[in-house]
Amino acid sequence: MKVHFDASVIIAALLSSTGGSALLLQFVKDGLIIGIVSQNALDEVMEEDKAKRVKRSRREIERFIAETGVIVMGTIAEEEIAPYHGQVDSEDAYLITGANLTGCTYLVTLDKKHLLRPDIREKFLPLCIVSPKEMLEEIRSHLLS
């Protein structure tokens, strides 16, 4: 199961080691799922205001990502993102691009305003855009079947 993570999931995992986002990253570490994040998302996590919010330095955030075993893809170029402009919020187009470029089945996000809406979810099928809770339910159903 290949899963592309939004910056919001990484931030949530940094803020709470017991929440669903942290559990998903633990599943990556344990080899139950393949986790991928773009450099674009990591740059977002490391923006000064967000780094202060999670109370971690850039180096600590990089170490956290490395320890989880999440695969970091390079920066997604604007020309790769361009086809998605107008289909989704321009600040989130790189997420759809990254998930598709890496062949991920799932995009996990906490962005209810722009990505977890029914119209956006349907527009980008077969990519499944899900919350951490929904991803955990999907993993559980696969493990039980």
C-alpha cells in the first residue's frame, strides 16, 4: 500500500505522538505501508511559523522524517503541477501531482476545506483522498482480510 502524505499529517504527528497521524508514520516505520512525501510538503512543514508551532528545529524535523522511513521525493516542478491548476486549490495541486507521480493509491491529508470534500475526492479517482482516520480503517480492513 503506497501512501502519499500531506504536510498537515506530518505536522500532526510532530504535535502528538499518540494520534492517528503518528500511528500512520509508525506503520511506515514498521513496514506495513510505504509512505511518501514530497520535498514541497517538507518545505511547508519547515516554514518558520510551522516549525515554531511544533517546537522543533529544521534538523529535528529532518531526523524525525528519516527515522520514520518515509520516502522523500524531490521537489515537484511547476510544469508537473500545472495540469492540476484550476482543478484543485493551487496550493494543494502539488499533493495530487506527487501522489500520481509516485503511483500512490492514497493521499492522506487533514485538509477538510480543500481536499477532503466529496467533489475533490471524486474528481481524482482512482486516487483515494482520505483522512488519517480513514486510512487507519483501510489498513485495519486489509490486515483483517
